[in-house]
Amino acid sequence: MNSPPLSGQRCPRSRGLLRAAWALLLALGPGLAVHAAEPAAPGADEDGVFALGWLDQTQAFSSTRANALAQQLDRFFGVERSDLEAAYSSLRLTVEGRWEEANAVEPRLRLRGRLHLPRIDERFSLIFSEDQGEGTSYYTQNPAFVEQQSTRVNLEVNLGEEGKDRWDFRVGLRSSGKLRTSMRYRYEDSLAENLFHRLSETVYFIDGIGYGSFTQYQLDRSLSPSALLRWSTEFRAQESLDGNEWASSLSYLFRNSDSSGLSTFVGINGNTRDSFVGRYQVGLRLRRNVARPWLFWEFLPGYQWEKVSSLTPREGGIFATLRLEMAIGVF
């Protein structure tokens, strides 16, 4: 993995992303004002649920819609899939600082989520994402482990969703103006009352990079009404890659109150061209609401052991990420 640029080199990009984020929020202003002006639901006061306004109403709405522990925990912890597959529009604006041993603190601004386009049968959406559009697990998209990606905007078409199956087509432009498209299939089902699994397969084309595929399998087991054990494994093949990437992880997610939760994880990843595991990682993730149901702070400390070639020794290092996130729902 290439060493990330110094934080000073990212300032122009961060400033540009910040301007884009504010422009988007301002553009949404009229629609949000209309939503705020709609009649309140029975039992809600004029200022909205908890007297905190329309933003809190959307957060309350999302929590009542969650009908499975995995969905509730993914939504609370801000797992990307929970936003990108939501039946309602959702955006997350995040400011974070990352620190790694032997590297300076790197500030970063992120925007991701989904905006359903109105009056088109809710099948068309604008997707704001930092992955390559093929879907990744928390472990490979975590900024403590990978080089920063810029936010990408794509048009997604839900081709069909019935029962356990879903098909999505996504098309967008990279920052260089080159085309990127993908087709994704997802299957999910219950194996038992407390056991749930999902499989997703994506085939994609990125102009200048080539064709590729991404496969992910997840198995969730509920341990209690507020605790979940998750095993995730994934595999990526791509024309531009020397060998194929793979990863596997085990995590424990726990919601200890309505406003706080924690997650612990262990993971490994590597490349099929190598005869060794590229990286071992272990960490803890603490997350809590701040002042409003839609505002979160998060602290993620951990340790990783990395080996980049058969000729170099494995090196260990501490990492930590501090994050402030605003979750905005629009429906």
C-alpha cells in the first residue's frame, strides 16, 4: 500500500469538498423547508420529535423503521451500506482527524449517502460515496487502513427488489471526467431466528482502470437484544491489480444505551500473489450522540501489524481516529 500524502497536501481537496458539501446543503434548503412545514404527526409537537426540529424527526423515523438488530446497529454506527440501501434519503457529513505512528495528524472532510430523486418511482437515486462504487466492508473502507478517496457522485437505478434479491445499476463520472459503471446483485436471508446472512456480487468497469468484480459475504448472529457478532469476508479481482485482494474480519457490536455503543474487531487481509498475510489489525470503536440525536462523536484506537513484501519484516503500529458526524435524513 502506498504511503498517503502529507496532510498539508490535502488541504485544497478538503476545502473544495467543504464548499461542495455546503453548496449541496444550501441547494436542499427549499425542499427541507417544505418538509419542516408539513403537519406534525399525531403526538409530535410543532418543533418536531423531542422538540428538536425536522432533522430529529427523520432520525426518529429511521429508528422506528429498523426491524432487525443488524440494521439498527449498522445505522447507529454509520456503516455505509445502511445509508446506500436505505428506503429514505440520508446524508452524513463527517469531520475527522486520523493519527498513525510515525505520521502527522491528517484532517479530513467526508460526505456520503443517498438522495432519492422525486417523482421517479423512488428507483433513481444520487449516491455520494468514497468507495469505488463496488461496495466494501467497514474494515477496508476505514480511513485508518486505506488511502483517502475523494467523494464520488453516481446515479443509481434500482432495477428490482423482491424478497431476498435486489439488483442495482450505477453510473457516474470520476473527477477526471472518465466513466465508471457497475452492476450489483444482493441476496439476504435468515438462516435461523438469531442468524442472518447476506451475499453481494458486483461487476464493474472504471475507465482507465478496467474491469473488476467484488464479492462479499456476511454472517450476523444476534447474542442479545443489543449485541451482535458479525463475520465478514470479501474478495476483489481487477484488471489493474497484481493478484487478487482478500479480507476477513470478526466484530462484536454492542448498543449499551439509546445514545452510545461500542464495537471491537479483529481482521486480516492480503493479496493472493503473496504467501503471507499482508495485515493483521485489532481495534475498538466508541460512538455516542452529542446534544442532538443526529450528531455523533466517535473515537477509534487500534493496532496493526503489516508486512509489505517477503523481504521485509512485519512492522506494528498504533493508529487512532477521532470523528464528528452529522447524520441528515430527508424523506
